[in-house]
Amino acid sequence: MSALLGLLDLQPGADDTFVAPGYGPAGKRAFGGQFVAQSMAAAVRTVDEPKVPTNIHLQFLRGGAGGTDVDYDVERTYDGRTAAARRVRSWQDGRIITAATVSFAAPLPGPEHGRYGDLPDDPERLDKTGPAGPAPGLPLDEIDIRIADTGDGEAFVRRLWWRATVALPDDPVVHTCVALFVTDVYMIDPALRVHGHSMSDRSHRSGTTDSSVWFHRPIRADRWNLLESRSPAAARGRGVVTASLVGGDGLISATIVQEGLIAARE
């Protein structure tokens, strides 16, 4: 089994609890996207079709440990005819790591919009760059990442193209979870780039504190997707980044907002 699929292979316990494998070297902080993806994977297992995820809001309460298994518990907050809600918490060694809420709804007919327009690049013609810094918590041999940033200062835009390079099943939940995994790849970095810094230069204490994702359309993680992000505001040691996840057809699949710590080091 691939590393990506292994991370989503949650083992069920009693009363809507699950155990998920850790990833990354021991002694290092676990990658935040792992907890977002696994929280979704745990919540989905308690919801019946035809309801599908519409949004997830996750708080990072403390850093997780790489390579250590994670315990998840799911609270069935609400079950209606067309909608459902779940609360998910993650734990390592009895210490809470994240808390999330996840909403589900059955697809309904209605007006649609959300076309990005002409895509700015052909990812096949871009160099393979990987993430914008070291990433020990990522299975980099299973995710092709190509970055084509533009602008500087407040006009800085991160354009991160990505796709999974391992075979994925047709299960739409798997594709959604893989996408959630990728959404935390140096996502808060644009808030520092506005000021000429970056997460990798370690000039500031940085990391995601909150992550919210709204899903609009099905995602195919084994095809090229564009994660385009920018930072509209930062103050008091925290920055906000907004992003669109765009499929190869030019339609916006998801909208992401993250808050992160960007505090100057003393």
C-alpha cells in the first residue's frame, strides 16, 4: 500500500473511535495536512450516502509528533434527512492535537458558478520543484508538486500545481482526503512572502493554527490541480491566506482559508 493510502487506512474501534497511522521521522513535528485528511476520513465513516462533505473547519491546538499513531473520536452532532454534522478530535498519547467540525449534505439541484477561467500554466511544462521548503512529513515520491509563483509584496500569488502519482481508487472520499492533505503544504507561506520572508528561512515562528475548506465539486487527486493562494491581511503575529483549488477543467473545486502564526523570533 502507498504511504498516502496508508495514512487513510483508519482502524475502527468502539463508539466511533479510530486509530490512524502516523507519518514522518520520529522527533519531528507531524505534517498538519495529515490531521485534516484523517479527520475527514474518520468523519466520513460515520455518515451514510448520499451525503457528501461540504466543509471542514479544523483547529490545530498543539503540534503533533511525526511517526506516532493518532487516535480519533467522532461525535455525531446532527443527522437530518439531507444534512449531517460531525465533531472530530485527534489525540496522541492522551494529548489533544486538533479539533474539527465537518458538515455533510446530499447534493441538490441549483444554480452553479465558479469557473476560474483560462489556466495560467501548463503544469507538464513546469519544472518539478517540490514544496517551497523541506517537508519530512510528506511522501514526496507520491505527490508531484510544481510551483510557479508570481508577483511580490501584496501582489504575491502562490500557484502550486499538484497531483498524486500513485494509483488511487475511484472512491471520491479518497480523492477529497488526498486534496486535504495537500492543502497544508506551506499554505501559510504567502503571508510571509508578502514581506520578503518565507517559512523555510525560519526568520519567524510559523505554522497553521486554523484551516477551513468548502467543497464545491468532486476532486480528482490523480490529475493536475491548481492550488492558488494569496494573503489578504496579517497583524498581531498572525496571517490569513485564502486559496482556490482548481481542477484541470478550470472549475473551482474547493475554497480554502487558513490562519497561521507568523510571529517574529525574539
